[in-house]
Amino acid sequence: MNPPPSAQPKPRAQTGTFLQRLSAALDGRADQPFIHYYRSATECRSPTFGALKEVLAEDAARLSAQTKPGQWVFILSDDPLKQTLWWLACQFAGVVPGILTPLTPKLDQRKYFADLRATLNAYQDARLIIDESVDKATYESVLPPEQRLNLSAKVSPGALTPRTRPDGAPILFQQSSGTTGLRKGVVLSESVLVSQLEALSEALSLTANDRIVSWLPLYHDMGLVGCLTLAVFTATPLILTSPFVWLQDPAWLWRAAAAHAGTLAWMPNFAFNVMAERTAADKTAGAALKTLRQIISCSEPVRAASIAAFTKAFAPAGLKPTTVSSSYALAENAFAATQNPPAQAVKVEVIDKARLEETGRAIVVADGFAVASSGRAIANTSLRIVNAKGICTDGELGEVQMKGGSLFSGYAGIGQEVAPFTEDGWYKSGDYGYMRGGELFVLNRIKDTIIRAGRNIDPIDLEEIASSDPEIKGGRVVAFGIDNAQEGTEDVVVLAEFAGLRVSDLDAIAARIQERIAAGTGIAVQKVEVLRDNWLVKSSSGKISRASSRAKYLKMLDARTREEIVNVSNENNLTEDEKDAFRTFGSQSKIRAPARIVDPSRISIGNWVSFGRYGKLAIIKDFRASKDMIEQHYPGVKYDYDPDIFGVRNPFIKVGDGTSIGDFFFIACANYIEFGKHVLVSDRLFVSDSNHIYDNPDLPIALQSNDMGKPIIIEDHCWIGINVVILQGVRVGKHSVISSGAVITEDVPPYTVVAGNPARVVKKIGGGEAPEAAPAARALSTDELGLAVAKYLAAEIGRPVRPDESLFRSGLLDSLKSLRLFVFLEERLHRPVDSQKILGAGVDTINALSKALTG
């Protein structure tokens, strides 16, 4: 049952302040290690409490000499041990410490420093510690020197005596995880922190035999409160490394737990997927699982599918279902609000998602959507579920609200204008879920709900289906809605990161995800984007931030309206914003300066692609001759084409993984140009898939526009020499070699060497075998062609298309005119398709189109 609104949790008995507990350990455990710190996956240091006391005395004296009691001090370091030492020293110096996210290669440097300056400015008279482990020169070049503390100042430490804080001053600063917006400043008093640690110790049934194993960042509440401060407060040994060490070697967790008899570990949801995928075969898992009694999924929501995958992967190594636990935690409640009881498996309910959306009630069914419990409220916290009707009963959907001894009193600095409390003092979490039998089931963030044509859509449903695709990086998917003003609703967008390194058709993957989501949920997704590795934005806790990823996607859409990129300053590559202007721009790919790219939204670059200097990638959308110029300078001259016909084209350039193109390249696309994977190209390549019309002797060729172009396909593994010209309508076969200076006007058979102008076969590759013959032309049947075109159009317009649907009546002719459709048909027919013939045939149905193609 949910507590009444007026319920007040009983205060827990205090057994000493945080500093009293720490001081007792420093004096009574001088020879015992206070931490086992892994600087790398194998290098472990174990400083004692006695050594810690000496370091803290000196560091606290240095801080006290440069700060005032109660002053904000932010710590920037990528070394968890030094983060720990400075954070503890701040406690004795009487200042308010906060560990901030350090700069990493994956963060945009400009945005990072802009956010850092905004953070410093938001907290009056804040000071900054910059540790040697980070690039001090970079930080110091952009941050005011008067805000930086001197870490090497000489001091006389003396006794380690806590400096008194002002009454009511906070002891701890942390930031909300930032998955749904700005990272607001959460401050906690000592009594609130101690209340959390006492209640959490009880919920975990903590004993003197426990050992905490953690790779979690200390700039997040899961690492700072759940691991570090709990370990210090209860004198529980802590085995610690950085998240970077763990990401490089996830099996570190098993080895560390086995080596130090670790019993407790917290992980965000995505880490369960990583461990299941990358460490299931590790031999140390069995030894670790003999000592680990709780591995706690601490995410909102806890995903049943991730727990199931993890349990299945490690059951052969001895994992018991009761070892996996769950918690609902948030910085605003210091850390944990709920905890699954020890030695009890996480409860999973299977509910009817459609009825949940219709009625707002979670109805348990035999076959449906699996939802994992986050456990029960810890001793000092009360929970309730509230919706527009009031306080909810069991199984009724609403917002999760809480009140208790661990709850903060409000935001400081960033977010201080936000009032997240009800009139009667309950904190409004912004998460929605339901309770049953005292257990909390969190479903999603309220503001993440997508509303499409009046239907509430949970993005998690879409994300889990997309994540199951074998070519999508596990857990690197996000779904959200974007406003569609024309339809008066939201369009559903799914972004997913590509997991492979080989050439794949990203559009085909996207279409497959659309089909799977439609089949699994009945929801038509308007847009699926398959993106490069690490494109999505993560919060400080490692979770995907929907809000930030959505903002980045909207910015990318805006970038794609750029008609041209001219890179002359960034010598080694484009900027991240410039990369986003492309249809796709793969991981580790480069276009070196100087370079010019015309209409990058119609260009797809794979992974590990390299373009040299002094190059041009040009999409030619408009070859229209000027009617006014013709009539003014050449009155009476007739021409038998309409310049406006060229507006119907949809040109596209695609470059496969591992392809390398030298300096001074010029690739001009009016139709379709594709480079396969691992194509090696020397300098001075010229490729053009269209040509000037020159048949009218009465008009200058410059005013006769260009033809519609014909596709150029360069298959995998080719080698193209220097000064090569490739002209429209050719296919360069797999593993062929084009000699320097060759002009390619006809197809190049696979496994051959060609040379000359025009190029001819001069050698066969592979033991003198005859070149592979092209497949025989075959006309598609009406049914085959109808289904193929219907599938293509469905992907283009974002809705199903019947094979017999009238193209004219449904307004699909614009999609039909896309030359990408003609390329698609040519591949199916194995012969050229006369696009002008089709467009002029007056087709009314797919059946008529079939006759025009095969007749």
C-alpha cells in the first residue's frame, strides 16, 4: 500500500557524523588498507588508513589556507584515487566538494568548457582543483586563474582537525545525471547523507565481511554515495578502478571480486548487457560469483531483458537468480530510494502494454511486456504514485513521488529556480511507474513519453526492439518524438548506432528496424537513423540522454540543410558539426583540408574512410539551363528538352568502409555513385556519372544542360591508379585494377587489369580464369516488381504501400521519380532502366509500371 500524503518517515538513530566515523577509522585502523585501487587492469595499490591520514592532513591544510568555510570547491581529475583524496580533504577543510566530469576525447571540447564555465559562474565564489592527471594546459587556457587552487602550495599540516562549517551548510555536492536536461546542482547536508548511509546499510544487510567492488565514476551518485561514502562511513573495504579501465576490460570486475572476496557491486543497466556480451566466457567469473552476494542494477528503469540476458549468460558459471538485485536511485535522494531485499530474486511482472496505455493500469498477463521491480522503499523513505486523479492504488500508473530523511531540500546554482516539490513536500521525480505489494516498478521518464496521433508510446519498447538487431550496438539506441506541425502530432524517431566495421546498407538496416517495430508494437516509426559509433549523447552516469540526443539530432537535421562545406582550416578532418551534415559519416573516417563538399546530406561515408587533400565531392542537383539566357542570346533557336525536368532527380554518393582516396580528387554525382569497401584510389581521380548534352549545333554546349546521368558502381577491393577518369553508366568489377591514366567508359569485369583510353582488359587476375560473366538479364514478374517497388516506396514515405495502390491518386509519383528508385530497379533487373521512358509512360499503377519496364 502507498502511504498517505501526510506520512512522515521516522528519523533513524544516528551513530556518529560522517567525519566522526572517518576520523575513528583513521585512528583505529592505521595499518589496514582503506582502498584497493587499480590504476590499470592489473596494477593495484592499497594505501592504508595511516597513509591516508598523513595525506589528508597536508591537503586539508592547503585547502584551508586558500578557501573560506562553506565555499564551493570543484574537483577535476580523471584519477579516482586523487578524486577520493581531494574529496575527503575538502570535508576536513570545511568546504563543499563536488567532483566534476573531466574532459574526454569523446566530448566536444568547446561545449565542455562552455558548460564548465557556466557551472563555475552559477556557484558564487567557487574554486577549482585541476589535478595533474588531466591536461592542465588546456584547462588553464580557458579558465580564470583566480578560480584555480594551487595544489603545490607549501603548508605546515599540523593535526588533522575538521574546520567548522557554517550552520546548515551542505557537506556534499553532486549533479543530477542529466538524462533529460541540464545537470542541476544537488546539495546535501550531513544529516541527510548520514541518514541515507544508515538506511542503505540496513537495506543491504551490510556486515563486516562485505567488500565493495566498483568502477563507477565518482562524479555520479552511484559511485560517490553508493560506493565511496558508504565504504568510508562503514569502514567497508573498497576495490576501485576507473570506468575507462573497466570499459577496456569489463572482466576486471570478475578478477577484482575474486582477488579481494568482493561481495557487493552496483552497475547501470547497460553494463549488464556489456558483461553478458563480452565476459561470459571469462574463467574468473565462477570464482567471483562464489563471493559476490549482490550485483545491483541501479537504473531507472531496471530492464527485465537485461537482467534475463545477464542471468542466462552467467548461470553456467554459478550465478544464482538471487544474486542479481535492483534499486531505484537518484541524486535528489542522496542515492537509493528503494532496494531489492538481499537473497531475493528481482520480481518481474508481465503486463499488457496496450491496456496500460489505454487504461493507465498495469494488468498482469501470461504473454506481454516484462517489467522488473526496483525493490521496496528503504527505511527512511516513503513513496507514492500520483496521477491527475490523485494518489494511485496498486497497479495504477502515475508519477513516482517521495519524501524522507535522505531527500535534498532543493537545487543550488544550476536549477535553483526549479521547484520540484508538491505543496505538501513530496519530491516530484519526473519518473512514472506503479507500485504493487510495496514494490516499485519504474517504466520511464514522464517527459520522454511520445504522443503520436493521441497514443502514448513508451520509447523503451522501440529501443529494445531496435537493440535486438545484430548490426546495432547493444544498448546504443534512443527513441523520441519530434513535433510535426503539419499533422498536429509527433513523429516517432529512432536513432541507433551501427556495430559493424564491414560495408552494410544502413538504409536496409533502418528499414528492417522499422519493420520489426511495426510487427512487434503496431507502431509506424517515421524515421530510423543508423549512425556512427559513439554518436549518441551519454549522461555523466553512462546512460543515453534522450533529451541531449534529440537536441543533437535536430541540430543534425539543421546541418543537413547546408548546401556546402568548405574545409580549409581543420587540416586533419571535418568538425563534428560538419560530419553531422552528411547522411552518415563513419567512425575513424577523414576528409582532409582543403576540401569542398557540395550538399553533404546526400553523401554517406562509411567507417575508416580516408579522403586526401585538395578534393571535391559534389552533388549536382540542378543542371537547368537558363531559358531567359537562351531566348535573349539565341532567339528562335529550338531545343527539345525541358530544363526543369532535372529537378526530379535524387542523386546520392555512397563510400564503403575502409576505402582510401588520394589527393586532388573530383567526384561529381547527378545520379548515383558508389564505392565499395576497401577500394584503394591514387591521386587525381575524376568520376562523373553525367555528361553535357551537345546534340544541338545551334546552342553553346554550356547552355544545353546535362543529361540525367547513369549510375557508377565501383565494387569491393579495387585498385585505381593515378590520373584515372571514370565516366557514367559503368560498373567496375570486384578486385579489378585500373592502370594509371586509364579512361573508363565501359564496364570493367571483376578480377581483371584494364589500361588505356578507352580502357581495355590487359590481364586476368587469379590464374588466368575468364572474367566472371554478368548475370543474365531477367525481367521481373508483375508481382515481384510490384512488391519490390511497394517496399521501396514504403521506406521512402514512412508508411505501408499496397502493390496495387494508385501512384497518382496517392501522390507517390514524386517518390517514383527518385533516381534512387531507378538504381534499385536496375539492380533487380540486371540491366539499365530508361527513366525517361517510365516517367513519360503515364503509369497509373504498379502493374502499368511493370509493363513499361519489361515491355
